[in-house]
Amino acid sequence: MKKILICIYNLQGGGAERVLINFLDVIDKNKWDITLLVLRKEGIYLNKIPKGIRVIYGFKTLFGRKVSNKVLSFLPNKLLYKLFVKEDFDVEISFLEGFATKVISGSSLHSKKIAWVHADFKTYHWTKNMFSLNEEKKYYSRFDKIVCVSKMCLNSFKDIFGFEEKLIVIYNLLDKSLESYDKVHFKNVFKDYETTKIIYVGRFEREKGVERLIYAFKDVVDLGYKECTLFFLGEGSLRNTLEIFVKDNGLDEYVRFIGFKEKVYDYILSSDYVIVPSHSESYCLVLAESVCLGKVCISTDTAGGREVLNNGEYGVLVENSKEGIKNGILSVLRNDFSREEYEEKILKWSYNFRNESIIEKINDLIMEREGNLDENYFFD
């Protein structure tokens, strides 16, 4: 039985963390010995770790975030690895940039080391506050393969770090329940709304563009388009700011805050459009899920938006600005295109993001230096 170690910083409500849970769901726990190293014991997905996965924690409740981050910042990678990892593994995976990558890079085992990169480093190099460029490059040099979650993510990584020979693209795994989800008999949670329904699903953080979304939506309402409702599904540090803005600007009738929901598909299917206003996305899980559900999406022009919507062929791709978001909302409210035609095309395009083809690529990645494994050895 091969032993695999997967490391992530925490299990907060971000896209990468949700992808990891999807990843762990499809791993065949009867054939692989999986250990998950969570550097900080925090996050809404802690109780979603599937049975059969052994979990170890770097820092529990004993340390605050500032203290643990200082430890992760100042101790060398090899010492951090020895502190957290007490056994040998055949495959070691860093599932997110930053401290997880640093820790796994400290392994001196003759294991296969794989780094997963979810960020578009050209537009959102969020780890530069943790490491110098040379430090980060040194960490990535320790990996055998570096998985980027989109083609544009790969190009950004290559331009900044190099390592072209190590880079591959594997799209994020979606929730395994998505493909069997009943798109006809779903629960219509917005059945009482007769307006055009637009939904945002994600974290309320600045990089996600939620502030400029609410500003753009106010402009739309001020122009007289009042037969529309904007739903916010999620949580984050900016929720209170958004709610105050809505109240102060008389938008209560047009904006609804739903909070975090573990199951989002009924909400997506109950909406007319999904909107992704991010400043940067290397691969957007919500876009891919919405495409698989046949929904028309409005997305700012990011690496992930361009890739999932194929440069706007399968959705509304807008300028990456408040004005672009406003124009995108206006285009769907004015019926500038046939939604039915888009939905028909989208369902054919969605195969590219379904788990079947992605699992095959992950199998190939794991099998590369693991001997003669059957095609379905790694996954159920």
C-alpha cells in the first residue's frame, strides 16, 4: 500500500480547500494510505474530511495565527518538515502555494514530490509577502512535478519561476455529486422572486471583487433596472462592509445576503446568471461548476475566466473593472443575446471540466514513477 502525504495550510472556505475535499472524496482509501497534514487546525471544511483519511495538525489551538505564521516564516523548511512529519511517504503533495509548499520542500525523502499551484502569479502573487522570489524558487526546485490548474496559470508560473519541464495542467476536480445532480427536479430556492436573479458564490474578500460588484450593481439600479436581484452566497471579512453599503444606499430591496452554504447547486440552478467579479482567478471552481450545470456566467477577464468560458464563447466575459462588471450585468438585463443558445452550447463544452477526464490525468501523474499500476488504482 503506497503512502501519500498531502499538505495544506488550513481548511477555510476557499476554492482550493473545497477542491482538496473533492480530491479526498474520490481517492480510493482502501488502496492508498492517505495522510493529510493541516498546518493550522481551522476552517469550515475540517468536518468535511472524508472517513479513511488520517489527519495530523501542525498547530492546533495552542498558537494564534500570528505566532504560527512567524514560526512558519522564520524556521528553515527542513526543520519545519521534521517538526511536522514523523514518518516516510512514497508521494508528498503540497496542495497550495505558500507555507504548505515550503514545508514539503523540506523533505529529504526519496519520494515523488508534487506541488499544486492555484494562483495566477502574474496578477496575484500573494506569496511574495512570505518569501523572496529566490526563496520561493528554491522551494519549487525541490519538486518533481508542478501542477497548475489552468493553462494561463502555467504560463504565469513559467514566466516568473521557470521550471517549464516540470509544469503540467490539471483542472480542479469538482464535487463528485455534480455529475448526477438533477438539473430538472432541483429545489428552486428563489421561486418567490419574479425578478432576474444574479448570484455571486464565494468569499467576501477584496481579491474576489465583491466591493466593485456591489458598486456596479448600484449603478445598474440607478439607471432604472429595478427588476433584478443580486444574491450573495458566502462569508468573509467584507460582509459587514457590503451590508452597510446596501443599507446606506437603499439597495435592501435588490440585494440579498444568504451566508455560507455547503451545498450551492440549488442556488446556482435557481438563478438566471452566475457572476464572478474577481480581480484575479487562475481557475474558478464556481465558473466550472456553473458551466457543468448549464448556467450562463458573467466573468471578469481573468486567466481562469478566459479559460473556462473560452474567451467569451461560452459566457459573458467583461473588462476587469467596475465598469466592465456593470456592462456585463446590463447586457444580460437588456437581453443582448439568446440565453437559450448559450445554455445549449455550454452543456457540450462542460465535458472539459468533468471529473472523468481530470481523474485520468491525475492517475497518469501519480503512476509516472510508481511502477505498473492499473488504470483505476488511484481512484474509485
